[in-house]
Amino acid sequence: MPLIFALLFVFFAAPALAQTPCGSEGPACETPLGTYRIALPDSKAPEAGYPALVFFHGAGGSGARTLTNQNMVDTFRARGWAVLAPDGLARPNSRFGPGWSFNPVREKLRDEAAFLREIVADAAQRHTVDAERILMSGFSVGGSLVWYLACEDATLAKAYAPVAGAFWRPHPKVGSCSAPLNLLHTHGWRDRVVPLEGRPLSGESMQGDVYYGLMLLRDLNGCSEMRADTFNTDGPFWRRVWNACTPGTRLEFALHTGGHAVPEAWPEMALDWFAALEAEGL
């Protein structure tokens, strides 16, 4: 009898083991184009699902490493958010490790917009994520990917909040982006890895100018002035806001005194910014 019960346990338990959810522990979540990790809040999901931060890692990173940023992950989880951490592709002949396929002078290795759609749809099905409340962000080249995805299809997320990465040269042409959008760009005054003005790298690669990128987005958003409409220098960020633009859009630049990093205060600022957009119906 004990042997029979043991066999029955194995028989009935096997399907349950095969359905072990992917996420921050155990196997990565797989989609046809790649993999991602996810951290969920402890609170019960709202009826529509959890709002979610999609955060693209920097060069040489991984989704698993993204989730080791406890300050960022815990801050979002404490506010009832899920954090999705996609994995970049291994790039041939790259000494930096996994990254993203966005550089306009390099071969496109993956349709990153299609990959983003896949992981959001997968997380909505598996993890009760609200696909209509996505904040897309990333660091360094992950931040650059956010600029390109937002330009390619403004409907991929509700809002965009890249950190320390923007367009590369040659910059997109004026008027080439898809539609007006909500974007908060954060950058360090002392950033020498991705300087605000950009810099040449190996081969034909050349980082873009953040200020020129903001000009392109002002044109995209139909902003009435080149200069910002409001300024806020309270707290750890100096913030410039363009809001006299196409109704339902917001463009903002947050500058901090540090270098190439995700500032400790960034998660709270990004969450408050997103909450303000929703409160205003944007």
C-alpha cells in the first residue's frame, strides 16, 4: 500500500510540477523571441491586474541581475506594481555581453517591439499583469531601446521613463516617430559612459545627443515652445517639463548630479510621475 500511494502521488503531482510558475526564482519565463524574469507584489492583484514596470537592462546585464536592484524592485512592489525584467540577446563580436537590437547602423537581430508585446501578453496571462498600465524603462543601452521603441510605436506602453540612454547617431529624422507620447528621461550631469552630448564608440557606432533627442520629441508632441514650460529644482532632481503640447502628452527631463547609474530616488519619482499622469487622465 505505501508503494501504491507513492506512485499515485508521483502521478498526480507531476503535472503540478510541470506547471511551476516562472519568475524571479526558478526558470525564466519563455516566449518565442526570448526570456524574461518577473517580481510580483505581495498584495492581491486588482481586478484589471497589476500595473507593471518593464525594465531593460544595460550592456552585459540580464533580467535576473535587474531583479537584484532591491531598491527599485522593492519600491515598485510596495506600491502594488509588478516588475518585468527581459533578457537581452547575445551579440556577435561584442565584448560587452547581452544587449538590444536597436542601433540604426547595425544589423537587426531581433524585433524588440514584437518581443516586448510577447512578454507583456505572457505576463498578463501568467501573472495577472494589466497590459494597459505599462511603464517602460531601461538603463543605458536599455534606456536607448526605450527611446527607439517609443518612437517606433507609442502604443507599446502607457508611458516611458528611460535612464541614462537615448537615441544614437544618426538620430531619427524629424517627424519619423509614430505618435505623441508621455516620456520622462533621467540622466546624470557627470555621466561619462553615456554623456549628455553623446560620444563616438568603436566602429561606426556613435551615441546621440540627449538634447537633440528631446528636440525631436518636442516636435513629435507638438510643444509650443523650445524652452520648458515649468521647472522644479526641489529634491534630488532638476526637472524641466514641456506640457504646453498635444493634449494628453507630457515630456519631462530629470537631471541629477551623479554619473552613469539609476539614482536611488528614481523609483519613487517615476512612480509619482506615472500616478500624476493617470490622475490627470493622460
